[in-house]
Amino acid sequence: MTAPTPRRAVLVAALAVATAATAAAVPGGGSPAAAAPAPRAQGRSVDNRFWFSYGHWRAGTHQGTAAAAGTRPGLEIRTPVGRTEYADPHTGRKSTWEYATWTSPLHRSTVPATEAVPSWNARTPAGTWIQVELCATYTDGATGPWYVMGRWASGDTDIRRTSVDGQTDGRSTVWTDTLAVDAPAAAGGLRIAGWRMRLTLHRRPGAADGPTVWLAGAMASDIPDRFTVPASRPSGTAHELKVPRYSQQIHTGRYPEYDNGGEAWCSPTSSQMVIEHFGGKAEPAALAWVDPSYTDPQVCHAARSTYDAAYKGCGNWSFNAAYAATYSGLAGVVTRLASLTDLETVVRAGIPAITSTSFRADELTGAGYGTAGHLMTVVGFTAAGDVVANDPHAQDNPSVRRVYKRAEWENIWLRTKRTAAAGKTASGSGGVCYLYGPALPSAAQILALRTVGVL
């Protein structure tokens, strides 16, 4: 049950391919002075922008990269533009890599934002990795630095997967997976008006194969600070998805090098449930390192595959979405949703949602615990509108399914401020969730994602 205190985020399926109709060209860039945000969508406080089509990948600035066509278009190295030495801070190893880069057009956010959280889906065969960066343009016309939002590979033998600490320009700061404005409530109300993303693809010198990025982008948001959120009106009909149930607690004490063991694995355990709901299955070779006496070895694999060596945990939102997309035919993003009405919309379209919550033990009836940050998977709703969740905090797999009261659950998910057990004010996620689904979503899933503002 871990989630970093100063951040929020999560969400969505591999829209990376939703047909030529959705492959509209990306708007061009512009000067920082012209970077006023696009008109705010009515009632929305979240802006999502993801690149995933062949047309998207042809846009932007290429330095040695090229768009690759196909059922799932992507970005690849065409001709490396140079070599660089990377000294891995977590292993002490120095290695030389050849690289190429792609820089997105400027995206003008429809929401003048206080935070931005990136997502990416990529294939990184052995001997390859990617670096993901964001550069914000502020509402006063200034432009921030390029911030590293992740150095990532699906495996951990070439580099250690990592976020980068200590990045700030005195106006914004990177907190693990989140780029956040430092003083959003200060006079003047500085916000992120727009942003660019830079992808640097690395491979061993002379290698024929390199990384492929299928989807990349970010969720920007400006969620008002609030201790309470009114409950939304339920739809009135029951609906529940059949999602595998896995307990993190049965892994307590296993592999403490990954976030102190299973008691902290709420995020990868939830990710594994949804991955398997869509047919994702870890290959035997990927599980060979796990003690054969352990049940559900794929959960151990998920923990290792989402571990952030700088954060020292498995709860990096962006890394979890990227892990989901390493399974054939799956995509994943991090986003925020506005209400349980939005959550019902995606669940009814067949997309479970992994949600970030925090609460005292007395705030969620039936949970039996309190937490400063916890991920659980919403799989359905009762006729009364209560939340059906696969909660990995359960002591065993059969007891993972829980039903939580709608008003209580919606409040602990959507609020941004809460009173902790010691009486101090703490943060809440503001509606963060991960959405995983087919890289080729159905028409109903595309409609649902558009309805809640993800597409």
C-alpha cells in the first residue's frame, strides 16, 4: 500500500491504434509567448493528450527517429545521431549507447494545469531503453527546463528503471512521476499552459534492433483543493466485470528488495489483475527467477517490473502503465476522472480502473485498515451504486472482492486534502487512476473514453 505523498495520477488503454479516423494530425508548435492554453472544455479540470497513430509519429521533430507503420504504429530509431555514456547511479556501471530523439509539437493544454503526469507504452528488447522528458510552458510565457520523467526499460539487466530526484527550476518540481507547479495557490496563480515531450531511444552501438514507442503523452490537471466531494448519482443498474483476484498480503516478506515485499505491492498487484483480465500472461521464462514454492509468481514479477530504483517502490504511476503495455495487445495510461459517473462509464465499457485512494480506518466501512496511499481495482457497481472493488489488501485471494459504500469511496478517491489519524492535513489523489485495455479498443470503449475526456 504505497503511494508517494506529494503526487497524484493515472489511466488508459492503447488507443494507440484506434483507426485512421482518430489519427488526426497533431497541432503544430509555437513560440512560448503564444502558448496560451486552448479553451477549457466545459466542466473539465483534466486534459489528456497522447500520441499513438502513424500521423502522430510523423509530426514533431525527428533527430534520427522515424515513424513505423503497421497495425500498431510506433516510433523507432532510423539512424542514430550520436553516442552517449550513461553511468547508472543505482549500479555504478558505465555503458555507451547510441541514440536518436523525437520531440513532440507543443501541446496547448485545455486546462491551465498545476500538474502533469506522463504515460508511455514501449517495447524495449534486451540492450535498449528509453528516456522520457517533459518541458512545460507557463501561463506567464516563460518556458521551463527539460525534466526527466523516467529512464525506462521493461527489464532491469541493462539499466535500473528509475525516476530522477532533485529536478526543479524554482517554479515547478518533479515528484517521482509528477511535474507539479510549486505554489499554485500563490498570487498570480502560475499554471502550466502547454508542454512538449522528448523521447530519447537508446540501443547498444551497432545493434540492429532498438526500442519502439507505441504511445506517449501526458495528463495535465488542475484539481481544486477540497476535503469533501459530493457523491454522484448512481446509474441504478448493477454491472460487474470478472477480473482475477490477487492479494498482495500473501506476498508479505517476499523479495524485500522490491519495496519491502508484498505488503507494499498494491499497485503491481492491481496491475496484474487487470492485465490478466485482458488475457495477458507472463511467460514461464519471465517467472523463472521466482521461488517455485511461491503462489502467484506473476505478482512478484509485476513488482520487479514496476520497481523504481530512485523512488524505491513499485507505485510509480507511469511505470505501472508502461508495464501493462509490455503484454501483447495491451495499452495503458494514467489519468484522472471527475466522478464515479465517469468511472461507471469506463467499467460498463469493459475497462476496469485501478484507483488511488487514501483514508483513515473509520472513513471506509468494511475496509478494516487505514492508509496514506493505496491502489485498488474497481470492477463494478451494485444496483444501489456502491463500488465493487478488487482490493489487494485482503489477506487471501478469495477475500479480495469488496463492496464499499458509494459516498465514502467517492470521497476518499476524489478529494485532494484529508485529515490524517494524527490530526494533521495530508494529501489525496484527486481522482487518479490507471486505465488499461486493448491497444485496439472496441467502438464502445472508444466512445466511453471520449465521454470521460481521455480521448
